[in-house]
Amino acid sequence: MKTSVWLKNVFLEAGLEPGGNGSVETRTALYDLKIEDGKISRIQPAGEPLEAGAKTMDAKGLLALPSFKEMHNHLDKTYLSLDWKACQPAVNLKQRLELEAAELNDLAETAEQRASAMIGLLQSKGATHIRTHVNIDPYIGLKNLEGIRSALEVHKDQLTYDIVAFPQHGLLNGGVPELMKEAMRSGATMVGGLDPAGIDRNIEKSLDAMMEMATEFDADVDIHLHDSGHVGFYTVEKLLGLTKEAGWQDRVAVSHAFSLGEVAIAQQEKIAAELAETGVAIMSTVPITKTMPPIELLDQRGVKVHFGCDGFYDSWSPYGTGDLLEKVSRYSELYRKSDERGLANSLKFATGGIVPLSDEGEMLWPKIGDDADFVFVEASCSAEAVARTPERKAVMFQGRQVYGGL
């Protein structure tokens, strides 16, 4: 049975107009949107007649933004919903992994509970898609995967998601390859990898194993790459070659990729062109303590760049808010985006590439046929929302409110 509702008085960006001293300003207007079976079927200026007896919801003039995509998260690691606990200091990555391993069994018992708390927080900040990495390791096998799948299943009518089978303690570690394959047969949707040099100590063997698994299960890839400098750069180059050989264009992502910002500009330009040609995406958390990949250069060269909040309030870090808009605001401040279009265009890193207006002022979003996925805020335009990160008043997924109230 077809369901429909009119979403009235939605504040949308409608175009651009000249401002002072050669600048531009965003032109906005109120619209009524008809939503049928979770998609936008009609857009008209607010106040025009609706069908007699039509069901309505009132957005009360709130600005609508495209909903957010959380593209790098660890639902299984968070301490959310448990009592407060600060991190235990570690002198290096090896010790950090040992400390994490020591608590895995205890945490596995509350995986679904903790993941549900994280999902709720991410939703309240505007996310309607979550890509979560889930530890697959020799300590607890698939326990985390089971809990995360259960939590996501409860929310299946409120968001979409990817589950990355993530070999946190090494892909080449003992029986991990078989555990990873079992995970792919048990609900994981993507194949992960981790630091082929720093953790697996064999770049070629680690990358080969990851890509072989991806092709075996016809799955996309998302590898964590913290390996720095020329070692990390070489790893990306090898991955690009394997991606082409496997025909896996547009199906591979590299998370973190700090090394891309640690080499000469000429190398950054070269790798950006290759990433764009191969469709390999970069996932960044916009860190303040690490060298970032050259996001602006990558974006200008056509590389797909997405933001994520990573793990937070867990054994790795007590910090984090789950707010992708805050990540966009941090990026904009770091890259000195202070004009209207620079701020507004930065929103795409949180929305999967969607922005309301083109640089010429054409209305790109929303359009008839789009999913009715919205974040509602009190702001005059998306540029202001990026700069000031206002409270999310309501979040809608496929025409259903999943947070707040209209």
C-alpha cells in the first residue's frame, strides 16, 4: 500500500545572488515536499494547494540538509552505556593492541548494548548511514560481529549500513584469514585490512590476501592504513595496482592514509590522479594530532573523500562527539574556508558528495526521486550550518523521523 505525506514549510537553498565586494550569498525559500514510499515525489513553493485530506507534517521553517554518512566507525569498541573509564596509557601501537585484547572477552558480552548507544548518538547528530569496522580476531572470534549485527538489525528501518570485517590484530595472524572468511559468510559486507607493513610485516602478502578475499566474496574493500611516509605511499601504490588487476575500480577505500600528506607535492599530485582514475576513495577523520592526507588536493583532482568519526570513548580515546558536521567544520577551519561557497561545498564530505547548490547556483538537492533523508537545523544556509554546527532538531530517513520531532 502506497504511503504519502506532505512535509510542509521546509527551508531550502534555492540559488545564489550577488553580495558585497564580489561575494555571493545564498538565496533560500520555503517549500512543501510530497513524500511517497520514502522518496520525494513532488516539490512546490510553500502555500500552494495540497490534495484534500492530505496527511501533513510541519518543518516549521527549519533548514533541511542532506543527511550524513558516517563512513568510518567502530561500533564494537565504544564504552558508551558503560560506566566512565579513561584510557590506560600505551607507549606504542603494539602495547595498545595488547591492552585492547585483554578486555575483549568482557566487552563482547555488551556488544549489542554498547553499539545501540553509539547508533543512537550518531543518529542524533544526523547520520542515516554507518560504515562500521568490526574486530575479527583470534581472541573472541565472531562475538563482536554477532552483537553488532543484532544492534543494526534493530535499526534497519532507520538507517543503512556497511559492516567491515576488520583484522585489528593482523590479517596474517594465525587463523585470522579463516575467521575473516567465516565473518563474510556470517553477515559482514566488506573486507578490511590493516597496516600491511606495520602490523602484518609483509606488504605484498597482506594486500594479496585482502584482495583475494574481496574477489572470493564479491565484496568491497576498506583498509586502515596508518603506515607513514614512503612505506605507506608505496602501500597505496601497490593497492592501486591490485585494484586494477582485479577489476575492483570504485570498490576500494583507504582509511586514514596519513602517508599521502607526508610526501612531496609532486608525489601527492601523481597519486591523486591515480586514485581518481581507479575510483579508490579516502576516508578521513580530520585528525588534529596526525598529518592529514591532502584532502583539498584530492578533492580537486576528483578523488572521493568521506569523513567519519572513527572509534571514540573506548580503549583508544576518551574523546569524540559522533558529530560529522563538527568534522566538516574542523576541516573548513583548518583549510581556511571562510567564504559562502567554500563552507557550503565542504558539507559534501559528510553527505556522500551531496550539496544543495552548485557553484553556479543550480539547485542540486533535493530533487524528485531522491530518498527523503533530511537533517533539520536552525540556520540560514548550509554555510552557516558548517561554520556554527547548530543542534540537530530532527532527522528523517526515507520519510520517517528517526530523531527529534517536527
